[in-house]
Amino acid sequence: MKKLFILIFFALTFSTIYAQRFEGGFLGGFNATQVSGDNYVGYHKPGILFGAFVQTDLAPAVFAGMEVKYSQKGARNKIDAEDQEPDKYIMRLGYAEIPVFAGFRANDRGSVIGGLSFGYLIHSGEYDENGPFVEEDKNAFYNFDLQPFIGFKFDFVDNLSVDLRLAYSVLPIRDQPGEETTYYYWINNQFNNVISLALYYNFRR
């Protein structure tokens, strides 16, 4: 079902690319991520993103569109070299996402964009110095993620754009553990916090 979900939306995306009023193409880039609600601070978990997009002009300076993409998120404890017994921790999350967005062209090259991204969790994992968490230490994540985002897009040549975004979950990816349970890496409800940088190739320009 997860694979079917992705294939359907990719098919819908590419079927509209060649419609008269639409333009679209491919995108790919990187995430710098952290999770609010854990015991670590900083965008220390890198990830990749890739997918496709379509968009259309609503007015000379206003456009709207959608994307279908795969995006890696999570968290990582940055190890201090001076710590004799560091707590290793890595959270790896992979989402199929459908962002919808609107943009305003501030000039011929630069645009401000904003929107909402709907995510479905495809895979997840947590790791410490002993490897993947054993079954009794696992705590499930919610399947769905909802992230408003804001960003800036710059068209540096006719077919290529670079896109910088900041996104933050408005729904927890999992809730705070019960008061009777404590974890060294988990202190509150958890939310994805993502900075992304991606390159966009537009077929139609």
C-alpha cells in the first residue's frame, strides 16, 4: 500500500506536467533535521530528499503548486570527543510527502513561498552504541506528519532553481512517554524540525 501510494501520486503528477497551464519537473536535495522534544539540540541529522513537482501561475506575480517527494528526517546526538562515555543516539525517519504551496515573485529571479506538507511515515528506526533498538525498547511513531513551511526560491538560470525552506510539525510524531517511564533521549512530545535545500529542474522553461 505504501508503494502504491507513492506510485499513484507520481503518476498523477506527471500526467499534469504537460497540461497547457502547468509546468513541472524534478527536485532533489538535502535536509538538516532535528526533533523537538528529545534531549539534543541542533540540526545534526542529515537526510536526502527527491521527487517531482507541478505548478501554475495564478497571476503575473503569484503561483501555486504541489510536490510528491521522499524526505529523510530524524535526530542525532552530536558526540563530544572529550566525553569518555558518550550517549550515542540516532533516529532515522523516512516520509512520503505531498507539499502544497503558493508563492509570490518578489522580482524576476526570487520568490517567497509557503505551504503545508502532508507526510506518511514509510520507515523508522532508532540506534544506540549497540545498534538498532531491541523490540522491548521501541516506541512507535505516528504514521502521519503535518508540517507548515516557509521558504525562498531563487531562479539562477532558466531551468534551474534553488529552494531553501524551514518546516516544523504541528502534530507530534509521537507523544510524551508516561510519567512512570523515562528515557535518556526523550523528554517531551516530539516534533520534526527541518531545514531543507533543494535543486529544482523545470521541464517547461
